[in-house]
Amino acid sequence: MNIRLEQPIDWLEVENLTREAFWNVYRPGCQEHFVLNQYRNNPDFIPDLDYVMEEDGRIIGHVMFSKAQITLNDGSAFPSWTFGPISIHPDYKRKGYGLKLLRYALDRAREMGVGLLQMEGNIEFYKHAGFDLASKLRIHYHDEPAENEVPYFLALELIPGYWGNREGTYCPPPGYFVADAQPDVFAAYDAGFPPKEKHLAPGQLPQFCKSCGKPLSKDDDCGHNTDGSINFDYCQYCSASSI
């Protein structure tokens, strides 16, 4: 196993890896490969914390870090950091590679002076790298009431005392929303990859019809496009009424 900094020659391979790792995990299809593609030109991107993991002569993992900030209760901005996507090829998942890659990257981040990380993720995995609920550090998530204990919003103080018992609210950097902000650009980019089937699946983020708000939990709940493909934006009733 080898962990090294990503190089430009790796970019397409890593984007393919990221697409494979996230496909149909959080939504039908995925956006993470486009986020990564666009982030490399983002001033928040940290090239010295952009790592690939190699095994058996191939790239099987990747993680990138980003500058971020927390808005303190007095309205001022406090510097912090985040990371992701972190990707492990499906053939190597659940074998400990993800935790090895993350722990390596966290050690390098600490050496570089990264004092505080916050991110969205599954605490059952990330607790093994030291993460805990961000609410325990009085860091609130922008999309939830401040009094809520948000189970997927996690934080880790890499340098003890860096946060200093402050209180504030975190919103992910805008670069993570690039696919929603530029849907046509994203669609054109994704069309350059091999075709893959999109599906609604258990465990994904909640999906709702953009017209009536009906929950969409399985493919049969959705409408269809004129070419017969599934339209994951609308339920079968609203999709039919718009044709």
C-alpha cells in the first residue's frame, strides 16, 4: 500500500474512482466526481492535502481537503477546514483502507496547522478517526436549528485548544454545491463517462417530487422522460401531467 499526493496525470482516473465509489450511494447517480473536478481550481482547495492511495498497482482511494469557516455568534468568521469526498474503490471497501487513508491525511493536516475539521458523515465510521458530534463543540449546522443534535454533522479538533470553546454555525463551502448551481455543465461533464444506471435505493438522502413534494423512495415512484428513462425529479403523476 502506498499513499502519495495526487498528480495531474491521476485526475481522470481519480474522478472515475470517485464516481464508482459514490454511484447510487446518497442519490440516484452521484455528483462527487464533478465536485472534485471543479474543486481543483477553487482557491479553497489544498493541493498539499490531496492524496491518493495505491494498492496492487492501481489507485484505489482518494481524499481531498478544503478551507472552510465557521460564523461565530458575533458574526465574525473563524477559519476552519473540511474534507471530502473521500473515496475507496468498491472492490476494496470494508477492508480498512478508508480508515488508513483518513488517518494518514489527518496526521499530515495536523502537521500543516489544520486545527479544526467539520464534515457530514456517518459517526459509526468516523468515530474511529476521532470525530464526534459537532454539537458537543457548540458548532451548529446551517441547515438545522441550533438546539438540535445533528447526528450526521461531525467535528474533530486536530490541535487541542484551537477552537477555544467558541460557538458558531458552519455551512459547507460553496464549491460543494457546484453540481446544483451548474446543472447543465454537470450533465455535460457526466455524459463523458461510461453509462451507468441510476436508481433510488434505501439509505439515500430523502428525495421529493419537485412539483407536489411527494416522497420518492423507489424507482416506481418516479415518472419517466420521453426517451423512457426514469425522471428522478418528479413523481409518476406530475411527470405525466407535464408531458
